[in-house]
Amino acid sequence: MPDILFSPDYIVWFSDLKQRISLARQQASLSLNSALIELYWEIGRDMVEKEERAAWGSGLIGRLSRDLTHAFPDMKGFSRRNLYAIRQWYLFYSALSAIVPQPVAQLPWGHNRLIVSKIKDYDEALWYALAANENGWTRDDLELKIEKRDYQRVGRALTNFSQTLPAVQSGLARETLKDPYNFDFLGKSGDAIPVIIGNQYKPPGGTKCFPMGRCMDWGQPLIYDELIRGCPQ
């Protein structure tokens, strides 16, 4: 039987498999990111409408932040500061668009906050959102491009949003995959995952390790609750 480690067919297949896995992860992270950005758009719209129609005034954001943080303690996106940013972001784009622009929906929230905090012109902001998607810019890349006034220097070369995904290895793809707002949206922050160390496990957020017992026969457990229910004492 030939050694699989040196099989050309295996090497080619494994390389293709890695690409497919990376692409699937990227597609999932982009879908999650778009859902979060759409949610922020709806929250921004609702806050503005409630302030105007219900006359709840400036106290709305503080109260909403407290209530949402209490209801979803594992989500960092409901701080008072971030809700103000969501409102500002919604007002900025909704002045000329009834829905969240597609290139904006594809960017991580950190990119969106940066653009709205630095740019006051709608067309210029949309240009940077397009460029970030087309070129796979990280947040740091985007900030540098804004500081160098690329919109004025390069011109309006980007006019249509590409439906193609950013390169898997691009900085934008990596940042979208690891975006903390996206993890919090799922309620799956790093502290919610047990750490496996040798034949011991450390509970979420804990500092002390405990013996795994016969759970080691099952391989690494996926979630802490399953481990506690199923592991013999």
C-alpha cells in the first residue's frame, strides 16, 4: 500500500479541501456579519423613529443600553457608546438610502464606525466601503487610506460593487472571520469555550483545571454543558 503522506493525489486533494474549508468559513462569517449589520440598521432606524414619534428624547439610548445589556450580557454591541454610533451611522446612510448599502453591509462593524467617524460625505464614504471590499483592506489599511485622502487622490474608479468574495487570505477576510462583534452576536465569545489541556479541562471563564476522566475517550467536547452532563464523575 503506498504511503499516503507522499501520494501526489492526496496532496492535491488535501490542498483543495483546505481551500474549500477556508471559503466555507469565509462565506459563513460574511453572512453572519451582514446579518449583524442589518440588525444594527434596524436598531438605528427604530431608535430614530422612537425618538421622533414617541418623544422619548435623549434618555432612550441610556435606558435601551441597560435593558439590552441585561437581556444579552454576552453581547458588547449594546453599550451606550456603541448605540450612539449605530444611531449616527444609520442617520448618515439613511439620508440617501432606504436600506443599508450592500458594500456597507459586507464590512465589519469596526470598518463602518471608522468610515462614519472620519467621512462626512455620502459618496466618499461609499467609495471607501467599496474600496475596502474590493481590496480586502484591514481596518488599519482603511484608516491609512482615509488619512492619505485616497478618494481625492485616486478618483472615483470604483463604481460597482463586486459580488465576488474578498480573497480568503486578505486582511478583510481575516478580520471579518475574527470580528469580536460577530462572536458576541452568536453568544460564543472565547470565554464560553472550555479549554482542553492534556487530560484536563478548564471551564469557561475559569482558572482551575479538572480531570477529564473517561471523557478523553470521546475526544474534545464541543460545549461545556455537554461535558458536564455526560462526563462520569
